[in-house]
Amino acid sequence: MQVDPKLTTGAVNWVDRAQPTIRRSKAGADSVSLGMAQALDDQLRQTPDVRAEAVARARELVGQATYPPPETIKRLAALLAMEIATEAD
């Protein structure tokens, strides 16, 4: 390998090594803004524990002789069989 002493790579740019500025948050270290958390908590408290329409739909489905469909039962059975086979190994 030969090195060409006349080869130039161009000018070198110097990097400014000034200290970075420190950004301070508006809130102090010992204070926290909980406005959004309080609003979420209020909304959760207003949400009913039971959704009447979902309960009515579930009762309707359970009352049907064809619920769940045979295809769903077959697929669930296949998944359970694979899981049992995996545990046996």
C-alpha cells in the first residue's frame, strides 16, 4: 500500500465546544399538574359499571340454540387440542 503525501482532504471544521444551555421546566420540581388526570378520573367515575345493552345482547345470544356457531366450537377445540399436545411434550 502506498500513501500519497500530497493528498489533501480539505479544510477541517472546528466544533464549537460551548456549554449547552440548561432548560428549566415551568413547573417546579416539587409541583405536579394533575388537571388531565383529574378529568380522566371524573370521566371514569361517570361511566356505568354495567352496560345494559351489552348484557341484553349476551342474554339474547345465550338463549339461541345455535350459539356459538359450530365452526367456532371446532376452531376452539382445535386450539385447545394443540395446547394440550404442547403441554404433554
